[in-house]
Amino acid sequence: MNQPRPSFSEQLADDIVALIRAEQLTPGDVLESSRDLAKRFDVTTPTVREALRRLEATNVVELRHGSGTYIGPGIDRSVLANPHRRLITREAVLELAEARLVLEPGIAAAAARERDDAALRRMEQATANALNPPAKDVRPIINFHIELAGATGNPLVRQTVEALLHVRAHEQTEIRFRYDDRQRDHTEHQQILEAVRDGDASAAHDLTRDHLTTIRDSVAAADFEDRS
């Protein structure tokens, strides 16, 4: 079967990504203006804006009104998030909690076997997040569980967990609201960190499993209205 040809805006979006990589721009860097991109690619400014909106949907760029276009964290992902927000239901939140319970204990064990010093430092920095009360639609700059995945030394594992938490960001916010024992969350993150630092794969696995089981059970017992 022949693959459908990409639309003009899709091709332009790919060209913009190629430009970002050629210029070695990284998340937080400023991309040239829509007008300059239109001149560079010999297209109209509205066409560039359409392509940028495509890239914004997967967090490759961030469009900040009155400020410009910035490179987003999606530029480094090979596992991309679905940009369409879904209805938030108890079942959807529980689905995320259970998916993490399946994935992350094994990831923690792999991280303990790897014991990368830089990754351990990032995990240590991220443990403080657990003490901060959650805010609607505001995600921590550095996430403990993403850094735990990064500690495996496998970029795709990190990107997979990051994409999962990104595509289900609203459900993850609900989890943080439902599991409101900040001190316990912090303590359990510290225990997982120590097991990874000690290279104890079995303890890292079991501590992560127990931690996520508690979170899953808190979600399962919670009462909340389904909403979008």
C-alpha cells in the first residue's frame, strides 16, 4: 500500500525540525520569527504558522504570545504524545496509575544496575518535588520518575516515561492531588534513590512497586467527578 504524501504544512514542519537540529538548538532556545522562516523557506507567513502549530501540538516548539517561538522538550523525543486532551475520568486516572505500576519497578531495577552518577544527582534534586503541593496544569521542572527512567542509561526508556506522563499530564495532576501525603511521597522517593545508589536492584524494584501500589490504591479509593 502506498503511503499518503505529507501535506505541505507537514513537510514544512519536518523542514523546520531539520533546521532546529542543524543549528543545534535545544529546549528553551529561541527559534527565528515566522516572518524570517517564511523568507528562508520561500513560503507565506500563515503557512509557517500552520506548521508551527503542528509542532506545538507535540511540544517540539512553544508559541509564547508577545515573546516568540521557543524550542520545546518534544524536540528530543522519539516517543511523542497525543496532543488531543481526553476526558478525565476515574478510570482514566486509574489506568495511568496501573500502567506505571507495570512499567516502573523494572525500570528502577535497571537504574540500580546502571548507577550513573549524573542521573543520581538529578534524582536527588527531584526528590524535593514530593514536598511541594501540586498545582493545576503545572508540572515539576524536574520529575523524579522521569529521572529514574533516565538513570537506566537508555534514552528511549526515559522518553517513554516522559511521553506517558506528558500525554496523561492531566491524569498525573489528578494522581498528585489524590495522593496527598507529601511527606510519605518524599520518604519513599528517598528510599528508592538510596536503593538505586546502592546498586540494589531487588530493593529498587520492590520499593518502587510498593510506592506505586499505594498511589494506585489511593486513586482507586478516591471519589471525584468525571470531567474534561
